[in-house]
Amino acid sequence: MLVGCLYKIISKALSLRMKMVISKVIDVRHSAFLEGRGLLDSVLVANEVLDEMKRRKKNGVFFKVDFEKTYDSVR
């Protein structure tokens, strides 16, 4: 029982220390993993851009990245 509690204390201490430097590590263009940013924000922006391009009848290229496969293959 106490062993699990010790892991929780260590993990909380590490997460608080990481919180101070994580914004310096993650680029400002990323839309997730930072406080105040949501994973779906980039999806909404992409949808707005696509709608605007269709409305103005502009040409463009869009591609979708499968994030699950991307994160599984990063080492």
C-alpha cells in the first residue's frame, strides 16, 4: 500500500517540475499537451481553412496524419 503511495508522490513531484519547463520544450505551433491548448483546436482551424478555400474557389493541398501510428513509430 505504501509503495503505491510513494510512486504517486514521486510522479506528482516530477509532473510539477516538468510543468515549469514543458512550455519551453514544446513548440508554440503545437496545439496539444500544453495548458490552455486543446488537441481539437488544430482540427477546427483546418476545417475553417478548408471551408474558406472552397468558398473562394482556391486550389490547395491537404493531408491527414494518423497520429496514433505516428506516435507508435517515434523513438
